Amino acid sequence: MSMDPTKWIEFEMLTADARKRIETLYPYLKIDNCVFQEKSSGVFMKQNNSVKIEKLLDPPGYGPRKPPAAQTATRARK
């Protein structure tokens, strides 16, 4: 994971969709103590006093896919 140290931004600078999703999924997150990076692979967060980077959100549209419909073979048994 390549994180450009110059591209960390404040919460208010994220896209509206990302802010809404973070507020919904992480209502307890203290956003004043964090910086974020929004990339094509998702939204990442780092606390100001830490070096640990966490992935908060996957890109929109990314999620578990439905398994393919089971194909049932209808064969007459002899």
C-alpha cells in the first residue's frame, strides 16, 4: 500500500459521499484526531499520534457478490 505523506487531508476535505458513509459506519470515530486519504481503492485513516493506517471504506459498489445461481441438472435416472 503506497501512501503519499503529502496527501493526508482533514475530514472536511473528503467527498460528501465518503464523509456520509464514515459518519454512518463509524459514529464513534474522533475525526478531529485523524487524517484521511481517499484513493480509488478506498478511504484510509491515520490518527495524528500514530503511524498505523486503517482502511475505513471500500470503493463504492465494492461488496460481496451474489453467488452464481445453482445450475440444476434434470436428468432421468435409469
